[in-house]
Amino acid sequence: MSVQENSSNNFNWLYYALGLFFGVLTGAIITQNYIFALLGGVLGLLTAGLFLNAIVKGRKY
């Protein structure tokens, strides 16, 4: 029962989705090139992972 309770409060996917979306958006707006937009998405995912593992890791909801 506690496993299901923890998974309902797990919003890590939201950080990754926002990092991917805004990374692609920033790369596309700044360079106006699809290759760099994909690179921006990868950098956004890496930033979201760093944020989750370094800053939010010990936070209790």
C-alpha cells in the first residue's frame, strides 16, 4: 500500500518534461535550427536531472 502511495506523490517526471520542453524551445528560438533545438532538449534533460538529484533529493512533500 505504501508503494502506491509514494508513486502518486512522485512528480519527478514533471521536472524532466519541463526541462525537455523549455530546452527545445530555447534552442529553437535562439538558433532557429532543429539540430540545436535537439541539443537544447538534451541539455534541458540534464539540467532537470541535476536539479532533481542535487537540490530536490532530500525534500519531503
